[in-house]
Amino acid sequence: MLQSSAMKGQMKPLYRSVNTRTHGVRHGSGAKSKWARNTKASAKNVSMKQSMHSGQRHGYDYTPLFKFLLSRVGKNWTDVHSEAIARLDREDPITWIVAASFSDGKPFVRVGESSYFSGLYVDEDNLLAVVDPELTAETMRPFCACCTHTLNGVRLTTPYSASSDQNFDEDRSGRL
């Protein structure tokens, strides 16, 4: 009988692999640099000696991590951080949504084309907190008419209006 990873004592990872080989998915293959290789100028350029694909990571969705962090608001950051690190492939995605202090935090973080998550920070008592607790799917407005925008996985209920674009530049919170 097969056992699931949760039964073996291992926690489920906080990321998932997604299909990136489908038609229309572009990765930035580095094709421009192929015309500059083996030239006199490239012999002097250190960056030309490096791999064309170094540091590129495609096909990972960190939505489970963001939902995990949002579910741990109010908990001790040291405990939350250590559990998240144990269940991740790398530490970088945590810094996308969690700021070290309130002044460094953002009200929301854009993840993907139309998905937003509430920004988090670590307060003075070492607790995980939301930067703008009043920001909800009802109070946030969409930024274009063509997409279905979500905040923390909940569809935004406010309809798009053309004046939102001008107001968004003035008020970076995205609220009405």
C-alpha cells in the first residue's frame, strides 16, 4: 500500500511545479547573446563567459507559500520562518511578501498577471502582521478591465473604472 508524504512525517512543500512547455510560454532564451559569442569584444566581457541561463527558474508557483504565510498572521515569526524554510526549495519567495519592518512593507504584492496578496511584515514583538489590514477584495479596485483580479485568492468585487488608472498613480494603496 502506498503512503502519502504526510503520513511519512514529511510536510507538503509550499510550492508547486507548473507546466511551462505549453504553446505560447516564453522564457527569454538568451537568443540575443548567441550573435555576440566568439567575437573580440566578447573575449574581454566577463558576462559573456557565464551561462546564458544562469539563475533562471521557470515553472514554480508559490501560491501555497503565500496562503501559508497569511494563515500564520499573529504567530511568532521565527517559528513560521523555520517551518516555511523547511518546506521550500529556496528562501527568496518569502522576501517577496514579508518585509523586515512596517516601513519596508507594501500594502499588497503582485504575483503573476492579476493575482495580488496582502503585504506582510515582522513587527517589534517578532510577530507576523499584515501591512494594511483594511485592504480586502471588496475595497481594492482592479487595474484593468480584461483580467479577473484576485486578492489573497478572492475575486475583487469592485468593477473596473477608467478613472482607477489615474487615481492609482496618486494613491499606491489600490483602495477606493
